Amino acid sequence: MADEVFMDIPAVEKMSKSFDTFGEVLQAVSKVLQAISISLKLAAFVSLGATAAASAMIDRIQPRLKTLGDKMVELSGDLDGAIRAYRDGDMSGSQRFV
């Protein structure tokens, strides 16, 4: 019995687009959080440190969101590469039997 490989290309393309969109959103949120953190640090002097705690929390979350966003975009690229390899492999393999 032969092992077969099958890929539902439209479904994988949809997943790739979803990962790319989600990654871009996470990267944008990361940039916004970084800007908020900077403004909170600047306001900490006026508020006698009350905003410093919020800034510290944001500083813990922001790098993780950026990393996660980067990974989502990378995964989208990997899925696109898998689609291309699947299509090219199918075409090159079929030419061997002509």
C-alpha cells in the first residue's frame, strides 16, 4: 500500500493568510504598547510613580507579543513555502512519467 500525501491547498492558503493577519495585528499591538509604556514612564514623574507599575506590566507583556507576532508571520511564510513545494513537487514528479 502506497503512502499518499494530500494537501487541501485553498484551506492551507486560508490558514496562511490568517496567521499573517494575526501576526501583523500582534506586531501592531506590540508597537502601541511600547508607545504607551514610554508615555507612562514619562508621566511617572508627575504622578509620583503611580504609572510606573502599569509601565512595568506593559514592559513584561510587550516583548512576548512582539515575539509571538514574529512567529505568526514566520509560520505564514512556512505555510506558503509548503504550498509551493507541494505544487512544484507535483508538477515535477508528474513530468517523470510523460
